[in-house]
Amino acid sequence: TAIENLATLSNDYTRLVVGVRHPVLFFQSYYNYRVLELYNKRLNGTESIPYPNTLNARKKWKGVTTSLTRFDLFLKQLGKVSLSAEEMYDMIETNGMWKKRLSSNKFKVFIYSAEQLNDNNATRLAQFASDLQHFLRLQTPFPDFETLPKSNSNKDIYPEYMDICDVKYDRLRITLLKNGKIASDWIRNFFIHAEDVVVSDADYFRSVLMTWKKDPCLR
């Protein structure tokens, strides 16, 4: 696996940074990014773009599928949390589109949520930047995240873009929220308590993950 290859090629200074996001917003962002990619490569019209509701546990498009929002299944493979035989079976057998196996390693892991990069609380945001800097052993502090250019951002709106809050995606959001609850519970209750896992402001991080159980379209 990629982690095993990294463990072979890297040294003791290597560390992992993992970002997660509300499953509903993640799915919409990833789908629209793939649409944008087609336009950027001038491939729009050369291949069909699947309807978002069809990208479920049995089908993916350029990596986009509801199954990808089971973040816990991917984090479990890092071997930072001991798994029971039942949990191991669930990790391997759930979502057969990707082969999965335990890849124990010595890497420290810094996990964050996308909301922490855009935190309106200036004090908390500064602490997050400082925590990440020290985790990565950087001498130079990070610049203000708000001043950095947004990668893959685009102001154009293409007809294939999805608005996941549209009523036609209600059932899709239900699936994503179900995945979000499972992932949120495991990350909050087990993953962030592992010895090799680091999180900035654990209380805030947990509160953000609690929102994964709520539909962001219902405000």
C-alpha cells in the first residue's frame, strides 16, 4: 500500500497530515471539482458525467462515491487504534471498490477538519497554525491562511455542477449523513485518543465532527 511504501522510503522525520470535511459538503466539492477538471482539460462533451445520485456503494466516477465519506475505514488502516475481529472484518469488507488492509506504521498523524482552516475565532486559528507548525517541526510560522490563494478555485459555474441542497439530492444526503455519523463517532471516540494522533483544540474538533450528523442544508 501507499503507507507501506512510504514507510520503506521515508525516515523518522516523516509525519502525516490528514484533513477531513463534513461528508455532504465533501461530496459536493469533490463532484464539482471533477466536473471542473473536465472543462479545464477541454474534455467536457467527450464523456458522460454520471448523475450524482448514482455514485453510491456500487459505483464511482473518478473516485467520487458516497463510500469515500466513510473516513473511518481509511483511518483504521493506519493501525493507530486496535481493532476487534469484527471491526477488522468491517474495515476490509465494507465498500469493495478499494482494497483495504492494515498498514501499521511509526508515523505521527495530525488530523484536522476543513473548518479549522477557516475558523472565525482568530485566537483558535492562530493556535491551530502554531500546533501544525510545531507538529511538522517547521522553523517558519505559517502565513495567515486567509491570505493564501485558493487552489482549484473557480468562479465559473458549469451546468453539470451540483447543488447538493437541491431537493433532488435529499436521499443522497441521507446516505452521506449516515456515513458521517459512523465516521464521526469512531474518530471522536477512538482515533483522536490514539498515542500517535495529534489534534489541535480537541474540544473544538469534536464539536465540528458532531455536525456531521446534521444536514448542513437545513439551517
